[in-house]
Amino acid sequence: MRYSVLLLITLFCIGCGSPAAKNDPRFVAGTIVVPTISSLAPASVPVNSVPFTLTVNGSEFSTDAVVFWNGTALDTRFISSTQLIAQLQPVNLQFAGLVPIYVRTQGSNSNTVDFDVTIQ
């Protein structure tokens, strides 16, 4: 059996329609920016590779952005709003398989992209 829940929130603001309220910064609507990963470079390396720098390309990255490798935060450097670099260590490359990568910035998580640690 499936249940759906509809949550309806209505905000009332007395006087919000007044000309003064339109210029009041307390009533300015905000937008939530969601980061997106478009590609990883490289997209794969062999298991037990030497440490390397992973380049994460995408959009909406901020200076607080952190790259996550299989749920663990990596040492991340902000290059621009479209590029980050993260340092991978030998411990990250001990096992072959797909590793989920995502970025957290401004309280939002990006989409997840798989990194392929291949068999040598």
C-alpha cells in the first residue's frame, strides 16, 4: 500500500503588498543553488595507483565546496565556480570498483558521478 503526503505551507505577511515591503530585504525571496558535476578527469585509474589530483568539472561550486569520495571528504581546492581539484591518496585506491563522487557546497549536494578504480 502506498501513501502520499502533501505538505502545504502558506505564509501570511501583513502588509507585504505595500510598496515599502517590496524594498525591504527581509521579504526578498532566495534561491537554492544546486551544484552539478558534469565530468571527472581522469574518470578512472588502476587500483593501487600513486596519489593523484582529481579534477571535478561542473557548475555552481562555491569556495566552501568539498569533494566526497565514497562518502568521505577529500582535501579539496576551489579553482572556480566550474572546477575543483581534490587530492587522492593510496588509501583511496586500494580496491577496484565504482566509487561514488559528489560535491557539497553551500549546504547542497550535487549529483553523484561514479569514478572507476579498475583492475590492473
